Amino acid sequence: MIRSDNDSWDLASSVGATATVVAAQRAIAARGPDPLIHDPYAEPLVRAVGSDTSIRMLDAPTDEESGAYGLKQVAEAMAVRTRFFDKLFADAAAAGVRQAVILASGLDTRAYRLEWPAGTVVYEIDQPAVIEFKTNTLAGLGAYPSAERRTISIDLRDDWPKALLDSGFDRNQPTAWIAEGLLIYLPPQAQDRLFDNITQLSAPGSHLATEYIPDAAAFSDSRSRRVSDGFHRFGFDGQLSDLVYEGERSDVTDYLSAHGWDVTSQTLEEVYAANGFELPGDDMFAAFADARTVSATLRATAS
């Protein structure tokens, strides 16, 4: 389904389906006697969604390595991504931050699976149906948040800053923010607006983590088709290019730097190496060869 300004979705369709696929990848990375990450809730959440594509990924043979995206690559790719965002929260907590916001939280279970310092409040923002599904499913599993969890049931296209403030968010206290797997699904202007809102809501010492691909054309040419093809054997019948917005975007590192953030950026190859993995050299990963992870801390004075 091609994106439009007023489109909607659930966890089995359009952009929502990508959240379920990502959770399936986390489940794969969390398996085995030596799991790469800790996420005991990913697999039951995916199975509760009931998406054939994601369940087929979960049930693929454990030695499945054929095609463009073998399960070992799935696990390592998701471990790299998950550890990066987990570390942002750990570093912020070590610095005394006790307020966290997960934007477009999807099936993210960090409010449940991470060890949060006493007094931490974790805000999750996503569409009402997504929040309700995850909350009810995890409650049915007997899972309880390890921090105070406050859900904000709102589309990011609406006035989420007001909804966040109305839920008790304290803009005078530093915050840890993550925007994981989000930017490519926003129009270029909405990407800037997201960072503007984050900056306006952030006290000095706030932390932020996200990731982006400088060359937006990667999502509209043959490179994105190679990514989609890697998932077709699991039953995914769409194209990644249908889910993202075209158009020239601000460079995330430059934009944040200009708005008062001290920014650190790593290439995909660098972040793989930091985790003890080697970046695969196949066509699937070539599509994202220019990807960057970005972490930032807000300076004492922001413009």
C-alpha cells in the first residue's frame, strides 16, 4: 500500500507490518543458548499479531541460510540495532536521566525488559490500536513494566507534544529519546518537525538516538527492491519503496548539530565492528551501505 498523508494501518499492514517484522527479527536474535539480545516478549507478541509473513520468518528452519538474507544475518543485524538503542538508555540512566520517550514504539518492549533505575518514567507513543494491542497482550502474558510506563495513544502526525505534556512529561528534566526505524516513514518536512519538537521539549543533558541513510534515493531505486526481495520468501509481497516518502531530506547529523546537540555518528560497518560482527558484503546490505547510527546530547544552550 503506497503511503498518503492520512493513511492508517494496523500491525499486519503497511508501516505497521514493518514493526511486526522487526519484532520477529528481534525474536530470532533472542533465541538459542547464547542469544545476541534479551527480549523474551518479541516472539509471543509476533505470534499474537498473527501475520503470516512474520510467523513464517519465526518458523523458518534454524539452519536456513539461502537467499539474500539468512537467519544468521537477520540475528546479527537486529542485535546491532537493538544494542545501539539499548545503550542510549543505559548511558542516559548512568548520567542520571530518569525520563525516557520511545517514539512510534510499535512492539518495542524496553519498558518491560530493560533494568531501569528507580523513579524512571518511560513514555511510549504510538497509534491507539498499537498501544492497546501490546498492553493487553503483555498483560495476558503476565509481563509487568520494570519502570513506570505511560502510554500516549496518538499518531505522530497529530499534536503528540501536547499529549506528552498532558501525561506528566517534565520538559525541565533531561530526557532520553529514541526514534528507531522511524525516519524513513516520515515525509522530509515531518522529519525536521520531529527533531524541532524533541529539541523544544528537551532540557540540557537530554540524550537522543536514531538512524538514517543520507542517500534517500536508496529507497526509490533498485537497492530498495533488493531489500524487499530478501523478505519475499517469507511471504512479504510489498515493496519498501511503497512505504517511504521520497524527497530530499535534511542531513540528520548536520540538523541536530545546528540545533544545539553534540552529535556522534557511526557507519553501519563501524557499528557492526563494535559488536564483533562483520558487515555482510551481499546486495541486501549494499542497499544500506551508507546507513548511519546517530547519538546526541543536548548542550546547555540550544538554538
